[in-house]
Amino acid sequence: MKNKVLKIWPEIKWIKNEELKNKVLDCWTYAIEKSVLEPEDLEVIPFSLLIKDCKVSFMNHKRTCVQLAVDMAKIMLENFGDEIKIDMDTLIAGAILIDVGKLIEYDKVDGKLTTSKAGDLLRHPFSGVALADRFDLPYEVQHIIAYHAKEGDLAKRSVEAIIVHHADFASFEPFKK
């Protein structure tokens, strides 16, 4: 399963810290194993069940978010120099994991994709933090997962969480109708 996860998530290899990289991989592997979905499904299912006739796949949205976050961080580091500190491994790990909780939000009924009971009761920032904590991911990464969506609007986000939040919404908002 880990090889399948790495195939859909080549960005995991961007994480330099081996321990963090392995924890991110283990978390995604576990989430897929607990999901009704296969890694290949993530390449074709819509990234949101809330957008009618969404044609953008889960992985297309997710990988775009990670890539945007990394590019934003690099530009900020280049332009602001020593005035800003961004932990790139934390940013990448958090960006990869922000929607890992969505894997338990999906169910299949009569072959059709729908929202699971867990998805009705818990939004993915909460289930994502639970999954990340299970694999002892750093609190800085859990913070990004917890506060990337609207749940974080009242919180003080870290620099990495701010960047990931905006990258996520930049790759989501244009598709809302």
C-alpha cells in the first residue's frame, strides 16, 4: 500500500526529515486502509461532494494545494529573508495531510459515492488531527490540519498554517458555484 500512496503523493519525498516523511506516509496509508476508497479512486473522485458536478479530482486539488503552498513559501522566504521563518518540512507535511480526514467522510452506497456517518458528524479537520495524532505527528503539523479550514478562522494560525490555508482556498474557491 505504501508504494501506491507514494505513487499518488510524490510530494511526500519533498520532506527532508526522514522520520516526519515516514509518519506522513504511514498516516496516509492507514487512512486509505480504513477508507472505502482505494488510492486509484482518489485520482478520479471529486475533491468535494459539496460542489455540484465537480470535475476536479481529489488528488488534483490536493497536489495543487501542496505545490501552491511550497511556491508561496519559497517566494516569501526569498523576498522577506531573515524577517520570516518558515519550516518547509512542517509546511509540506501539513499541506499533504490537511484532507487526510476526508477519507473517512466518504462512503459507497449501491456503488455511489456519498457522505459517511463519520462525515456527517465530524468535519475532516477534526478527524485529520485524530489520524495525525495516532502517528505522533508534531503538533505544528496537527495545527495546520486543524486550522486550515473555516474552523481555524477564529484561531491564531502559524505562518505555515496561514500559507496552507490560502493555498487550499485558492485551489477550492474558484470551483464553488
